[in-house]
Amino acid sequence: MYTAFLILILLRPFISPEAFPAAGNIYLNLLLICLCVLLCRLLLNRTRNPGTWLTPLLPAAVFTITMLPPALSGNINAVNLFINQLAYFSAYLLASMTDRKRSLPMLEVIAAAGTGVAFLALYQYLYGFRHLSEYLAANGMNGGIARDYLESRRIFAPFVTANALAGFLAMAIPLRLIRRETALLPLLLITPVLLLTKSIGGITSLVCGAILFFSLSKHRFKKHGFAVFFILAALAAVVFIFRSAGNQSPLLSLQSRLLYWKETISIIKASLILGNGPGNCAGSVSSFAHNIFLQLWCELGIPGITAFLWFIIFTAHKACGYIRRTGDNLYLLIFCSWTVFLVHNLTDFTFFLPQVSFIWWLIGGILISAADRNTAGSDYRLKMNEKGFLFLQKLVGHKNKEQQCCAEENKPGCKASA
């Protein structure tokens, strides 16, 4: 069943409920069944005091509960949102209860999904746009966002927008770095695809993730920080220049988002405390506020946005505390991936897309799982997965041979360090 869950994680980014509703419903049902079985097995075998592992889950549980009253009212949008959130919370709960031996393969599968998504998007750029052009011409569709993407050649498959694709790839890149020995070729594919989305928000969120990594990592990595920041900033500048020459100018995009935010704030004022309910915050142009906090406040009111802020602050506090105690840079990359998603959702709406949001909640559960254990950081880095590969901390630099020998489980001939 655990293997089936890994397969479902791998497939999640490729199944868009917006484009293929029937496939999305089938996937969601299979996912809920799989999560239910795995959670029952874990709970039956749980030996720890429930208070020790339930307490860290309280913020996420409260946020999920705030979605229940609108769902009970019979609103179809609220029901769909609650069912999806139930799947997210179940995945979060499962990941938070999973040991390191099983959580690391989850991260590898997410990284592999990022590579697969990049392949599909590249195919769209090389061949798919031609077929899209023929389809639009045959059906007399001369306008809309599809035509804009076609003219600007902004790739978006398998998502509904180029920004959603960019947000997912930006979140996948830090996870791809966990296995440094196999990261180069996938990154040579993912990075150009990220640029072809021409998403300033996606690249900016990745820049913020890089700043976070070099700010919290050990001092020996910080000398590389300026070079990485300069490269990413240069890439963002290139995207800005290319976007300025087309129909989707970054300045027009910024003006649109300011309009979305202004309209959402007006809707919030009409129902400040309890919110307007899921799906009831559409403006004159867009159904989304393009800001995760504004939209949650608009839909769920003060209880919902307060619970979500509690969850964010709680998780970030746990993660930063663990990083300071252990200096675990593998864990820091996971935290950067989780943070990249949040930064991107300050100007976008992938939080409300199951293709991306499910992955983010799963990563959050893995963060809590590691941070909640009072063990040494090296314990997290050196556990083996089912195939027997040893996950070391070698992410940016490398240890000397004596340190590696002592870090592995007392290999013969190894002398303890003084």
C-alpha cells in the first residue's frame, strides 16, 4: 500500500481536476482510500503517548475544521474544498507520523515528478503549441488566455497556467538538490523549462528560497550565496525583458494583481468576521485573489485566516529551531521548498490547485516529523531507504574522509574523532 501511495504522489501533478474532472475525482477517491488504510495501520501500531504526536498537528487540524461549517451548509464549492483539504490533512498526518526511512522516498518521488513535469512542458514548447494553434483555428477561438500563451509561447502543461507550472518547478528544485550526485541532469532540464514559463513570480520565489538557504546554512556555504543570488536575479531580469516585449507585460500583470487585491479587500469588508464562503470571492476579472492570505480571509473569515497563520508560524518556528540545533542542510532544503510555495502564493493561487497544494501539505508533514524528534541532526541525514542507499549531508560541500567514516555506522577501520 505504501508503494501505491508513492505512485499516487508521482501522478498528482499530472492530473488536473480543472482540465479532466472525471480523472480528478477518480484520483481523489483512490488517494483517500490509500491514505485511510495507511493511517489505520500506523495508528494501530502507534506506541507513543498520543499527546506527544497529536500536539504538533493541532494547528493544521484547526485550520481543516474551519472549513467544515461552510461544507455542512451544502455549498458545492465548500464541499469540494473540504474534501480536498481532508485529503491534504490526511497526507500531512501520515507524513508527520512516518519515520525517516519512508519519508525520504516521498521526497525523491516529488523530485522525480518535477523532472517528469519538465519533460512534458518541454514537449509542449517543441510540439504542443503547433497542435494548440491548429485546434484554436479549427474552433474559431481567437482570444482568451490560450491565445495569449500561444503568442507568447509560455508553457504551462500539465497545469492550467504558466505561473502554476513555475510555482511547482520552483518548489521541486530544492528537493532535487537533496541527491546531489544525481541532481545535475534533472536541473539542466528543469531550469530552462522554468525560464520558458516566463513567470517572474516563480523565479522570484526561488530567489527567496535561495536567500533563505544561505541565510540559515552553515557559514561555509555562505560564500556561494552571492553568486547564486546574482545568477537567479539575472535570470529574473531576462524573463522581465522578454515579457516586456509581448502581450503579457510584467507591469500589466502587476496592475492586474493590484486590481484583484483591491476587489478582494472590498469583498472582505462586506463580511469581515465569518467570510463569504468558498468560491464566493470572485472579482470582476478573476475567481482568485492571487494572494493566499487575502483569499482565505475572504472565504473563511477571521477564524480561517487565524488558524492558517497559526499553522504557518508554528511550522516555521519548529523548522528553524531544528535547523539551528542540528545544522541539517538536507532538512533546510525541504524547508526552503515549503517556503518557496508560500512566497509564490503571495501573488498566485496554487494553494487552491490540488496538483500543487497536496505536495506542499505532504512536505509540511515531513518537516514536522523530523523537527518533532529529539534526536541528533545526523540521525535524520544518515537513515537508509528501502533500497539501501545512504542519504548523506553532501549537498553543497563535502566532508573529509575521516568524518564520513565516523558518520556511517562504525565502519571497520574508522577511528573516533577527538
